[in-house]
Amino acid sequence: MSPTPDPSAWRADIQARLMAAIDAAWALAEHSDDPAVIAKAREKAKLCGQIAATARKVAAMTPAERPGKAGSGRPLDLIADFVRDMEAATTAPAEPPPEPRAAQAVAMRAALAKLKRR
């Protein structure tokens, strides 16, 4: 079995087909009082749910396309990206702002200061 060229088209197609089958089963059950017909519609809806679960698993296995994939750009763009990354890595980062202390820690330090302890 060969992979489909466009996974998003496959996902949209399977979703449309499953929704149509569920709508048909719903209409069948809605317009009938026969328990056998309702049971058949319920089985059809259950099967659609199982197929949808399998389709979600398959869709999760297909890798998402990355917009900035290496080798897809022009060589000058790749060089510019490399230079930008190197400049960002070599410049000294600014000192991060001090993290705010938790209210409990502030209260504990105040209590220790009253007791003249560290």
C-alpha cells in the first residue's frame, strides 16, 4: 500500500465519508420504530466510531510538514539563518529579571527576621 501524497486531503476525505455514514445511520434510526432497524443503525454508527479512532491513530503517525525544513530554502537564506543563529548564540544574554518570591517565602523570611535568624 503506497502512502497518499497529501495526508490532509486523506483526512478530509475520510472525515466527510464518516460524517455522511453517521448522518445516514441517524436518519435511519430517526424515521423508524422497528428495533431491528434501530439496532442496525446503532451498529453502523459504532463501526464509524471505530474507523474514526483508527483514522486518528494513522493521522497521528504521519509526520506534520515543517515549514522551515532544511534543504527546502535557497542557499543564501540558509546562510543568513545560520549567521543569525550564530550571532544569537554568541551574544551574552541579558541578565534575567529576578523571579518573584512566593508569598509564603516572604512571610517566612519576615518571621525569621523578627527572631533575628537567617
